[in-house]
Amino acid sequence: METSLFNKIGEPVAYIGDDFNHTIYLWDGIQVAYLYHEEHVYGTNGRHLGRFIENVLYDEQGLRIGFTSGSCPVPVGKETVKPKKMSPYDIRSRWNAPPLPKLSYHNSELDLADFLKQGRISLVLAEAPEEEGEESKD
């Protein structure tokens, strides 16, 4: 069963899929991260983002940034219908996990969606080079 993740004001932002990798999707269906050993949160780009401990998502500084419905400190909002999941990306090699920070009861200033987007694989399209003889108009 999928597990919804809520931000610090109780809005549904992401969810953990019930697949083998426990893939984390933003609410719009974009794959951004996954759980490794049920605790470490890695972006699909390989970056270690934080930890998921006792239904609370912590950032690298040990601040709380995401919650399940049972661990959220405020009443959670109604979950809207989730759109279709986008095709999964290949997961990149994992970076080494930093030591476990001292976990805090304080919330992170960063928004949960922005935090998870740090793990997204960016698709960069190269611009076509200017042909010789063309001058840019200023």
C-alpha cells in the first residue's frame, strides 16, 4: 500500500510507492527518490537526501521535513487523486551516506517538495550551436 507524505502544514506532497525500491513520487507522479534499507532516502540522481525514521522524514541536518498521516504534527489535508506515475528513471549510483545527525523536533525551513526535487534527475537539452556567419541581434 502506498504511503502518503505530508509537509509541515499537513498538505499531501508526495507518496512512497509499494514497489521493490519504495520509490518516492511527487504528487504529480514524478519520480524523485527512493528508500534504501527502509531508512535512507536517496534521490534518483544518487544523492543522499535524508532519513525516514519512525514515519518522519528528516533532512541531512536532522530537521523534520516530511510526515505520514500518523506522525504529522497538524491535521492532514484531504488527499486528491494522484495522476498516473511517469515512467521511472534509472537509479544512479548512491553517494555515501553521512553519519546520522542528532535528530531534532524542529521543522526544516525548506518545503518538502523542494527538498525531494533535489534528488530528481535533470534532463538537460543541449542548445543548438549558432552557425558560422550568424550574428546575434541585440
